Amino acid sequence: MSKKSDSEWRAILSPEQFKVLREKGTEAPYVGKYTNTPASEKGVYECAACSSPLYKANTKFHSNCGWPAFYEAIPDALRVIRDTSHGMVREEIVCNNCDSHLGHIFKGEGYKTPTDERHCVNSISLKLNPDETI
């Protein structure tokens, strides 16, 4: 796992990225760069903080939730943490390499995907590498 101090992260991330990735913030819905990117895009979505591969582009689907949604992560790319903030129980997802906050996993919502999971990811936590394949 990559260990950096807050000052090191602030030097490489924008203030908005730092708020989401390092302070577990949430970007506003429907404003992110990848919110409406089609699943037909090629490549791999990587962690915006450390460039670790997180999701194959073809696992993205349109969920109308306001943030990019994926049904399956690349094996061992994420760490799932029980999140009891905001008066509810959720599964927070963080990058397994740098511990940056990505979003949350929701299950059993009835989406017609192979896993019936929605990985609701902040767009600002991602960058699409169209040349990468896994």
C-alpha cells in the first residue's frame, strides 16, 4: 500500500479530489466527467490518486443514480469497509493500493447486471485509461 502524508496528497491532488479521495467526501450528483460515459468505452478506469486499475470499462452501466456505476471491480483492486455514517449501514469502497475513498457498494437493487451490485463511484476518484486492457 502506498503511504503518503496529507501534505504529499495535497501536492498531487486538486482540492476537490483531496476532499473526496482522502477525506471521504462525495461529489455532487450528475456533474462528474464519467457519469454518462457509455459502457462501450474501451479501457480501464484507474484510481485518480495512484493509477491502480479498478474497473474494466465494460463493467460500467447506466444506473440513473448521478454517479458512475459499475457491477464488478477488478479482483483485489478494492477494499470494502463497513460504513455506519449518516445513520445507515453501507459498504464503503477504497482503493486497495492507496486507501483512497471511491464510493459505496449497493446490493440487491434489481439492476440487470451479472452481480446485482452497484458500485457507486465518485467520478472525481477515477480516470479512464483507454489504452489499458486487463
